[in-house]
Amino acid sequence: ASVYTPTAETPKFAALVMVIRVVSVQSVYQASSRNTLKSRSLTGPEHDGLSICLEGSAMCKTAEDRTKLTHVILRPSRLDRFSIKGHNAFADARVVFNLSNEPALKYSLSMIADRSPDAKNWTSVRLKAQTLYLETSAGNRYELSLQTIGTDTVTYKLAELATPHTVTKAVIMDKGVPLPDDDKTEVAADVKWTEFEWGVTCLRLRGVTYKITNLFWLPSTTPKEPTAPSA
């Protein structure tokens, strides 16, 4: 809850862009007063939902500056990384080892977020050429892939892979990406992109929550043909 008292002065900028991050519920919310904005304190069980945290802001003095801020949908890891000049989408990426003991990216919203307003940098569009693999804290590996492209709709499929500890990236590539149906169990099909609810530490889909620990991408391929024995 807050109170804003506007001024009669004309703003000296074209737009004010603010970047916020969704975080888990906090035990205490301190009251503050700054720039004519006042907020009240909040403690205890008054709020049991999610919270938002201000990550950074930028003042666009011209319309041209505003068009340059294509990175505002990303989550900067430090306030000083937020600027009009540019932002490295993977500046705060963390490399971990997945279930098959291979390098992967630690899960975070910045790893899933669309890279810019340009459609070619959207995660949903990236799935047309690549497949996303997600691993959970429970020791499961899931494959998120494109299912169908219709005239008006695009659908996706989520499937669970068997024996992720022994199936390496090379094995997956040899079998074909996405994997054949015999190597996975379908979890959800005909999923619209808007049904995926990406959280700070988890993915929620059709009432089921998956706590994601890491992820990796693989390019879509076709299964390798078996090598014929030499004469």
C-alpha cells in the first residue's frame, strides 16, 4: 500500500522504466518515504503471497532512448548493470553440474525470460529450433519441446525422461532431439505457452509445481542412423 502525491511540473523525460523482480514472501516489510512516495510497514501473517523487489530504473530523456531499453524484461543482478548502453543477459549465469554430471545452467528467471521485444529472442520461439531440459530437486529430468504449429496456435509438450543419471547429452543427441516417445513419459500435452507459470525457483503447470534446479538447451536433431558393419 502506498500514497503518491503528483506534482504539477511537466516531467523532463520521455519515460521512466523500472525493473522489478518477483520474490518470495518476506517476514517484515519496512515503511519508507522517498520522492513523495510513502509506504506503510507490514509484518506477521498480514500477507502470505509473493512480493516484488525493485532491481533498477532508467530515465529515458528521448523516445530514442526508450527504444534502446530492450533489455528491461531481464533481471539485472546488480543495480549498476542496468543502463541504456546495454545489458549482458548471462551476466549472472551460474554453471552447475546436472544429474548426468555435465555442465548446465542454474535455474533463474533470467535464464527463461525473453531476451527482448523482438520475437526472435523469445523463449517460446527458441523452442522451434531447440529443446529445453529441466531438472528438479527431486532428481527428475523433464523435456520441454514444441509439439505443433497451427494456423492460430502453437502448442508444447512436457515429458519426463527415464534414468537421467545415465543419459548424457551425447546420448540424447544420438537418439534425436526431442527424444522418441519410447524414451520418455508424457506429462502434459497440447500446452499453450501462457499455461507455463515460471516462478523464482519453480515451474507451475496445470496445478503441478516443479522445483527447478538447473536447465540446459539442445538443438533439435534427427536420430543417427546405425553404422553398417564393415565387410
